[in-house]
Amino acid sequence: MAAPSPSQLLPSHAVLQEAADWFAALRSGDGAERDRQRLQAWLDQREEHRVAWRYIEDIGRRFAPLYGDVPDLAAVGALKAARKQQRRRQIIAGLAVAACGSLLGWTAWRQQSVQRWALAHLADHRTAIGEIRDLTLPDGTRVWLNTDSAFNVRYSTEVRRVELVTGEMLIETAHDALRPFIVTVGRARMMALGTRFTVRYADDSTYLAVFDGRVELDTGGKRQIINTGEQVTIAADGVWQLDHANRAREAWANGILLAEDISLGDLLRELGRYVPGHLGVSPEAAALRVVGGFPLRDPAQVLALITRVVPVRVEKPFPWWTTVELRASR
């Protein structure tokens, strides 16, 4: 069984905020010994607390070289030493049960994401978080590569093959009567039939939307032609969901995040792909509805615009930790 997606397994918004508060307390350096003891007690209460703390530690380490304003994680060395063996056992147990539905499944997902990151780093073409690239392949095919994405190109005299390692790409194929154009995504194989389409691969699920032409989709156990105006999502367990293609799914290629009466939670989940670090939203704010087009290349401006159209406020305790909360009514 594949590991569940991180959105299913990350701690609740409230617990993540508690972890951020603890992180800020240690960063301040005031009453450090007392704070470490209280933090240890909080960690001992629930596994969800420990997962939240590991999550914020991971992000803090990643951005420490850029900002230098995160707490010295060695300051909690005593705490970490006490948990070192426990953490190893939890990682092994989480992998052994293959994401059995507990929060340890997130650990297994994280291991998989590290492996995918390594493959992406070695790919022929890749983008950083927040970057969108417009590429032209040797045969004239155009590819728009979305944020934090990577793919390989394997052209031969018989076939034009592209492998999406992770992320999302919009493809406009060039005509070549002698060589089919094939995209491989995980276990799925897609053959373009004169086509403009987008493919996304994340959390072991695959998304395909066809805007012009047709695509023959083959997952090994099932094969189907996806026509213009259709989209299909293939879940990690292999279940297909066919629907009408959402044109918003190609707006990103023009640097636009399109919200067609969607929840703020869905909008911020998408925007989070372009924001380094953590972008969270409270359940109350997530339920609000949003309509409009937002500039993807400036996430800070998007957040500022959102505060003007819906009653929310943006909190940023660290450069790499942003949350959106419902604004208190006057």
C-alpha cells in the first residue's frame, strides 16, 4: 500500500501552530532550560506533537543558511539526544507497517519524498520552488514546467519519450509522423495524439487534463483515450476519476493562479507549492470562498490581495512559516 499524502497525515493546523510557538520560545533564548523541559512534556503528550516538532525542525534546518534567524537547534541537544533512538525506532516502524494510517505514515512519505527529490535533482530539466520555465525540446515540442518540478528527455530514432519525475508540466507537442510522443509518469504511460495537455505527479497520484487533441492513457491494468476537454485523476491505489478538464489547470503557464469560486483552503494549498517553507490556513479561514486571478510569481502579493477580498489576516513568525487566520470581527 502506498504511503498516504502529507496533507492527510500532517498534524492539525492548531498543533502545527503550537509547535511554531515552541520554536519561537526556544529562539528567544529567555528561560531556555524551563522551555526545554516544558517542550519535552508537550512532546510526551501525543505522537502528533512529536510529528509536528519534527516537521518544523526539518523546515528550520532547510532555511537556516538563508535567514540565520532560526534558533540554534543544538540548544535542544539534550532533548534531541533523549529522542534519537526513539526517532529511529519510529522511522523503522513507520516504514515496516507501510503507512498503516497512523501519523507514522508521514515519516514513510517523507522518506519517499527525499528519494524523489534526489531523482529530481539529477533530472535533465528542473525548476526551483516558485519558478516556472518555458522550454523547447529538440523536435519543437514546447514544455512549460511548473514550480518544484523535474523531467527527463529520452529521444531516439523510434520514439520521443519524456519522463515526469515530479511536479507538473504543460505540453504542446510538435508533429512527427515517424516518432510517437510518450510521457511516462510513475506506472502510467501517455501517448499524445496531436495534443496540448497537462500532467501532474505528486503524492503518488497522477493527473492528466487534455485541452486540445487526445491522449492514450495506459496504466498497465487499464487503457483509455482521454479526449479534448476531459481530465482524469489516478489515485495512488489505481482508481480512476474522469471529469471535465479545468482550464485553471493551464493558467499557471501564464503565471496566473485562477480561482473560480473555490475555497480559500484549496487556493492556499495550490499557492503553497510556490512558497518556500510552510503555508498554513486555519479551518475557519479555509472555508471562505474566493474568486479571481492572482500573480503566481509574487506569492506575497497574492496573500496581500487575499486579505483585501476576504476577512483574513496573515501571520509570519518566521520568514519560512506563514499562516492565514480568520480576522476577528469588530
